[in-house]
Amino acid sequence: MTVALVLQSLCRQAIAGNRRLRAADCSNPEQRDGTLAQGKPSAAGCCRDAARWYICASLAWLPALAGAACADAPVASLPALERVAAGVWRVPAARGEPDAANGGATIQLVLVRDGARLWLIGSGPTPAFGAALACAIERGTGRAVTDVVNTRAAPELALANAAFPAARLWALPDVAATMRARCGQCLARLQARIGPAGASLRPTLIRVPTRRVGTAGQRAGRLGPFDWLALARAPGERVLVLRLRRPHTMRVVIAQGLLWAGDLPDLRDTRSDTFAASLRRLRTFGAGALLLGEQGGPSGVATLTNHLAYLAALHAAIVPQLAHGDAAAAQAPLPAFMHWPGYAATHPLNVQRVWRELEPTLFR
């Protein structure tokens, strides 16, 4: 039913932007004839003629009949749930930045079962993605998500919140405030980057967390089954780290925005010295635990050590050349890290960011 309501909402939003369509177009012929119960809209019913093509663009990859979505959807059409520990699953993310090929699904999501509650850490990049994820979760666990946590203000992590209307939505107070101020602009930028995959992105479907994790300025605490720690990626830009509190079992730490397993860290929207300090704190917080980060599979604190070594090498390569005004420092090759998958795409951008960050220090 949750998925059905989300699909109906998406269809009606599309209709609102096109006067040629009518609200009745959100139902399939059987529903309009009274054969199906009300409240079970059909994605197929929205695709009956060329006038509705753009609705199909956002919904066609979802199950044909929303009312029976979780029972009938092909497994290949749903996000994957990969079990990593007892009662813990991850939704793997594509490496790199959002584009049309990956549909913006570039942040790993995590699902945690805690008694009768089901916690989803991050909801995904679009309402359509979230609807498919809700399907996968209901099919895989036999229950619906009760709580969604937005660990930071990132569109790839939170713009699918609308797909979980019955769930309680949690965030740090400053993260919720940032989302309220920026989500509209972030939505437009993500939509431009992912093209047709972003057809379900609409400002009216933005859902900002109403449940607060801690109080303003609080740095640590407890939330449901988690111990939490607030760490900064840049001054004033915090991310929530969650450590599953389960004695006598494998500890799991969720560190979105701070860890890229088997790859280089992406320094977009960070300040490198602040980021490095947070990595050191995370290394202590996550000691002995299984870490789930932004991208890549489960890993340990050795990944954080690799990230810190990379940041040190990056600074060491840039600072001397920057001091001599050598524009060639914009390349700053680091042979020791060239074997990482994201080196070719991520490293040049990291060099530019750290160069801009350090350049003002020369004029003090």
C-alpha cells in the first residue's frame, strides 16, 4: 500500500504540470471501471498514450501494477539488499558521482532491524527509487520501514524520503535546517545531472526530517539501537555516524560521507583538515567494528588509515609547489595511490579543492 500511494502521488504531480492530463489518468482502466479497489493506482495506467510519456519515464521501471508491486515486481527491477550482519543489510551504491547511468544512487544505504522497528539510514536519490526500495524491503523482510535517518544534507541520500510517508524521519538539528534551506536547489542540480532518472523529483515531494537527533550542538548520544557521534566534514557541515549497539555480536558502524571502501575519499564539500580530524575520531569510534561508508563494501578502520595517508600525501605534494606559485601542482600525481579505482576521476578534483583551500594561507 505504501508503494501504491507513492506512485499515485508521483503520477498526480506529473499531471499537475500538464493540463492535458486528468486525475483519472492516475488509475488504470479497471480501477476507473470500478473493478479494482480505490487507492491502488497503476503505473501502467499512466502510460496509455503518448500524452503521458514523461510519467512513464519515471515509473516504467517500477512494477506494472502498484497495488501488487511487492508481490509481482521482478527482482532485477528492485534495489539489492545485501546482508552484512544479523539484522543488517546494505544497499550498494555506484562508485563516482551522480549521472544518468547510475540515477544518482551513489550513497550506500543501510537497513537495520531492531525488534519491531526497521531503521533505514538514508532513503535514496529520488521518490521513484525510494518506492522501489520500499518494495524490496517489504519483500525481503516482510515489514515496512518505521524510521528513516538522514545522516547529512545530501540530495542523493534524502530526496527519496517521500517514499516512506509512514516512517519517522530523523536528523541532527543543523542537518534538518540545512536541508530546509538547500533542498530545492539541490534537487534542481541533481535533476540536471541524472536526466530522465530524475523525472520523479519534484519540490512538492521534498520531505525534511521533523524528529531531531540530540539538541543543537550536541556531539554524541543514543538513538534507538545506535550510539551516535556528530563529526564535521567542513566547518558547520556535520554528518551523523551511527554505531549499532549490540553486545556479543559484530559491531557495525555507519559512516556515510566519511569513508569510501577500497577507494580514495571524495573531498567535495569538505575542508581537508576538518575532514582529517573527523577521520581520526571515527577511527577510535569504529575500532573493532565493521564499517559501512559512502561507497564500497564493508571494511575496517584500515580504510580510514588509508584515507589519512592519502590526505597527508596530497598536502605534501601541493604545499611546496603552491609556495613557489607552480601551476603544475594542479596535477600533483601520487603514484602510491594510482591503483585505486577512483583515482583518475577523483584525484584531480581533490587536488583542485585542496589547492583552493590552501591558497589563501599564502597571503596571510
